[in-house]
Amino acid sequence: MARRLAILLLLGALSCGPKKPPPVVITSPEDLTEEHLNALVRELTPLVEEAAGKRFEEVPHARLGRLADLQTILEDEFLLIMGRMYDVPDYVLRQLAERSRASAPGVVGKFGVQTRVLYLSPEAVGAVTMGAGLAPERAGDVARLVMAHEMAHALQAQEEGLDVLHSGVRDMEQLNGLRGVTEGHANFVEKRVAEKLGLREVTTALNLSQGWGDEGPVDLGSFELWAIYGQGMHFVEHHYEEGGMDRVWALLRDPPPSTTMLFRPETYAPALPDPVDYSAAMEGVEEVLTEGRWVAVHSRVGELTLRAEALRMDQEALDEILRHIEDGFVKEAFKPDRTVRIRILDFDDPQWPLAYIDLLSTQTAPTPESTEHGTRLWRDEVGPWTGVEADRAIHRVAGPSGLVRFEVTEVWIARGDRLIVVQAEGFRPGIRMERAVERLLRQLEALEAP
């Protein structure tokens, strides 16, 4: 009888499969050794697989995210992606890559697209735990959710090959569409893991520490983070509700080519026609504003950029206006101390460029900025722009008073169903703005001449 009971117990144990590893006990960031990180990975693997609806072919290895390693990874990935997107001099790429490298101290976790390794920085975990208003002993919960997020990226790379996707990205707008779906999906997985572990309040605190929550960004400076991570997650959730995990992974195979789709998930399409190429009309306009060599890039314009610039406008009215944009094209030209943006937006009806200009003219004035020496006023002046044939044209100067390097001078011109914008940032163009606008309009008319 005893032998029979022992056999039954053995068979019962075997039928249950291998036991789940016990939760890793982490009471402070100092506990996050490489051994602990990989124990966390083993603990999280079934949860991440369930949340993502995919299994790991090979569970990635985790390492401590040393600052030098993160700097190198960020720089290498930047050069890989941007070097394929834009034909610009190497020294420009190197200068821009240095900014990416400098952001390494703020990186908590990272999946290396090229190394295929998970990295976690104990120092950054400690800082984020404190910044999120959590007790130090919650560092283990923070590490779990950050790691779950990065493991989702590892699954993406396994299933879809992010390096291949990056090689097909042609401009910043398409790259941000890709970022929106990949980061949104990783947050989607992280949220589902948090709910399984009873850590929903931790993921909420982590989001708020980045400056955004379920309702959107909590301040103007965190808009892009919210758009990519938060709105990107809403985009993924929308499609999950519509078509389940199959639909979600289809999005990762064919990311949205425009950020407009992130804000309007129902408009998703795997591809769009090429944007109208206005590069010939924009040729040399920046050189009128400042002589000499500029580094210039061209891109489609989507709603992430337009909404980021219009955070002080009536958002409901803005949403309706942006709904009627058919396409947009921008040229961005750079010098070390200044930037020029030339933008052309095509609408489906002439009323919408006018409505856009009216909205800009009536936007809410920002709150004065506090400084250690008192209060700095924000200059935001809008007036008519004369001397050009237009349905309506305005001139705007905005920025903190006395800080020219942050000042933006703009001319907005509505012509039929088209809106034309010239922006000069970091310098005061004076009469050169008039000459630049005249050149742009002349070349645009020549481009469209029969």
C-alpha cells in the first residue's frame, strides 16, 4: 500500500511539470547582482511569454548595465539606425550620437538590439525607485517590471528582427511610428505582467516618474515620452481588443509608417504612398536665412510632431484640424547653433489651414517661468505677415525673454488647402525671413507650373 501511494505521488508530481522558481528576494538595488538578474529572468519568462502570447526560442542572458556598456550600445544603435536613414556627413552623425551616448545615465534597462543581451543598471533602479516615490525595498518590484519590458523587446527581436526593421526605416516619422508600436507593446506586456504579480501601482508609479499617466503627459516636457510609450500602448491595446494577439504581432511585423496612426488607431495601414516631395521647392531656403553650409534632412510630418508643438492650443479643436491633414513634408536644416524647419501641410479642404492659423493666434499664453533670479517672462507675439499672396498669413515670435538660443520665429501662410510654415530657431532672422519666404513661394510655384 505504501509503495502504491508513493508511486501515485510520484506520478502526480510529474504530471504537474517542473516547479516554478521561487520569487527572487531583492530588498535593495545593491542586491541586483548578475546572478540575481538571471534568476529574475527565469522567474519572469513564463509571465512574459503569457503576456506576449509568444515563447522564447532562447531565453536571453542578463548583465549589469555598466555605464560604459550602455554608452557604447546607445551610440552604436544610433549610428546603425540614423546612418541608414540619412545621407549626412559622418561628423554630424558622431555629434548626434554623442547626445545619445550622454543619455546613458538615465537608462534603467536596455535590450541590446545587436548584442541580444538584457541590461539592467542597479544605480538607475535605485534612482527610479526613489523618483517614483516607492520605498527602497520595492527596488525588486521595479527591477521585475523594467526587466519584463526589456524581455518583451527581446521577443520582438526574436520574432520580427528589429535590426531588419530598422534597415527599412526611411525617415524620422517612420522611425517614431516603429518606436510607438515596439515601446507601446513592451509597456502592454509590462502592464499585463504587473497585473499578474499584483504590482499595478508600481507600473503606475514608474510611468508617473517619466512624467505621464493614463490620462496623458503631466507636463509639457514629457509629451514625447507619453506619445511613444503611453499612446503607443493605447494603440496596441486598441488592436488587441479588435483582433487579439495575432493582430498585435501583425503590427510588429508591419509597424505604422506614420505617428498619426498612433493617435488614430483605426486609421492603421501597413504602408502609405510616398509623401509629396517638396524638396525642390525648399532648396536653398535655409541659406537665405544664414549663408554657408547646412546639414539638411527631409521627412514626412505626422501628428507626434504637430501635437508636440501645439500643447498650449485647444486640444479638442486641434484634434479636429489635424484629422483633415492629407499629408505633410518637412525639411530640417541644422548648424551647430541654429535650426531651420520648412514645412508644407496639405489638407482636404481650404477651411482647415485657416482654422489652424486662427487656433495658433488664440492659443493660451504659457505660465511665466520661475528662475533663481525671479520670474522670466515668455514672449509669444503673433501678428499679420504682409507682402505675400495668401488667404491668411501670420508672423510669430515665441520663447523665453532674453534667451535667443531658445527663441522661435515663424511665418505661417494659408494658400487654398495648403499650409506653409517657415521656422527659424536659435537666431533672429530679421529681414532675411522675408527673402526666405519669397524664395520658397517662388520655387513652389515653379514646381507646380504646367
